[in-house]
Amino acid sequence: MTYIASAISMSLDGFVTAAGNDRAHPLGVDGERLFRWLMPPMAESDSVFLESAIARCGALIMGRRSYDTFEGSDTGPLGKVPVFVLTHNPPPSETVAAPDVFRFVTDGIESAVAQASKAAGDHNVVALHGATPVQQALRAGLVDEITVHVVPVLLGAGTRLFDHLADLRVELERFQVIESPEVTHLRFRVVK
């Protein structure tokens, strides 16, 4: 059975990108601060946590805006791991630099999860990348786990991870906390 998980860096005030995110600044202006914990030298606890998560992942689902930051690349966020891009307007196939990595899904999150689950093979985890896929999957009741890498910074504005969910009640059970100097990793199971 496939396990649907999200793992995303977030500011203490709930933003996963800073304000001003666009193609030139996919993380927003100064949004790179959210990912400083991933830069060498990484704390050993962060490195072990990240390696374990990547090793379990067999496919990834992202939105079109996230894909646009990888356009022209021959790999996705996790190298050659298959990526399913949620979009209303897929790019022309001849412009996709890595058609063996990037696949485009125009019929919703349920279809993306089904396709990614099949592609994941022996790796039973499908990762959700970005706020929109997480929000859509939560709304559809498809998420099993949410990991938030809380970075000790207040951004004040940007993209919120849990925006557009005011009418949805989701119960979570925290099952792991890992602290390091640059980030606190919080893992939650979605109670179903």
C-alpha cells in the first residue's frame, strides 16, 4: 500500500516561500533562508533524517509553479525519481528536458496519486512537494503523513502551507521530533 507524505520547510509563522515568489525567485525574495539547514555542513541529525526520507520515496507530486523552477533540467528535486506535475496546461512535450522524470497530470490530485503510486514501485512513499498539492491532497483525504521542517525565522508574508483549508478539520498525531541548530523536524500522522 502506498503511503502519501508531505515534507516541507516552513517558517515559524507558517510560510513555505517568502513574498515575491516568481520564476526568477521561486522561493520568494530571501526565501532561501528556509533551506539553509540543507546546506553543508549539515547537522548529522538533519543529514540522517533527510537521507532516510529520500530513500523511502518512489515518486513525487508537485504543482506547475514548482515544475517551472526545474524546467530545462534533466532531473527533478530528488534526481531521477518520477515527478507527476499537477497542471491545467502541460508544456509541449518537445520542451520537456526530462520526459522520463516529469509527467503531467491534468485530471486532478486523485489521478496524480494513483499514477505516482504505480510508478513508486518497491518504494512505497509518494511525496507531495509544495503547498498546493498538499492542500489538494488533504482536502481529498489522501495524506498519511505531514512533516514540517520548522525554521526559526519569521517571514511575515509569502505562501502559507495550510492556506485555503478553513472549512476542513484535520486531526494530527505527532510521532517524531528531531531538533538541530537550524531546524526542528516535526512528523505527524494524519488521523483517519
